[in-house]
Amino acid sequence: PIGDWGTFGDFIGGTLNPIIGLISILLLFATWRLTSSTFKSTDFALKSQQFDSWFFNLLQGFQSINHKYSKEIEEIFFYKQLFLDKKQNLALSQDILLVQYFSSLKILLKMIDTKLNFIENEKNQEELKDFYIDIIISNISDEVLQILAWCAFQDKELKKLMEENGFFRTL
């Protein structure tokens, strides 16, 4: 009879509706997880790209200052004045370009420390940090590194950053 079909339809609907609802909730949760993981990987890639952009822009400015001082150091008299002449020492501490040089180095080192914190794996974090530090060190001549070391002992913050990042290992 037709009345039995209505009861059977209610039975099927009552059974399938919770199952379909549960499947919908599970699919919604799976979509949320996929979107969340995609967002995390996109966020990581964006931060990494932004960090590289900042790093290499600062490094470019750092290189131009480094190049100027490398040329001056090639003249022996500058090198002697730095270590022997107290007036030259005072003049160097007030040299705007040299102050900019130290500031650029501090910013580069601090940026490496703070911006790599978004990497969760500590081993990858250390490897990447060493990679960036090696790039900076390779852009500094030995003479400039010696002057940098000499000046770092007057600036405790710079000294600490340089020691922590292995700048003095080549001296």
C-alpha cells in the first residue's frame, strides 16, 4: 500500500540524513585542513621571499660601503693611522659612512636572527643562518674584518653579534 511507502521513505530519509550530514561535516573539516596547510606554506614562502629581498637589499648597501673602505685600507697609511693615531681613531668613530657600515652590519645580523624564527625545524634554521652569515663574511675583506673587529670591541652590541655569528673565526 501507498501508506507503507511513506513510512519506508521516512525510514530511508531518517537514516541517510545523519550519514550525509556527517559526511558533509567531515568534508568541510578536510577542506579547512587543506586550506590551513596551503596558507601555512604560502605564508612561509612569502616570508622567505620577503626576507631574501630585505637581506640582499641591505647587503648591496653594505657592499658599497665595504668597497670604499677596502680601497682606503689598501693605502697603508690609513691602516697605520687607524691603529696608531688616536686622533684618527676619534675621526673614524664619527665617520658617518663607517657608522652606517656598522649599522648595516648590525641590522643584517639582527634580521637574520629574528626573521629566521619562522622556520620551525632548528637544523634548517641553523643551516640557513650559516648560509646568510657566510654570504656576509665573504663580502668583507680581511683588512676590513680586522678594522671591524677593532671597532667591535668598542661597541658591545656589535661585538656580541659578531661573536655569536662566528665573524672572528677567520682572524
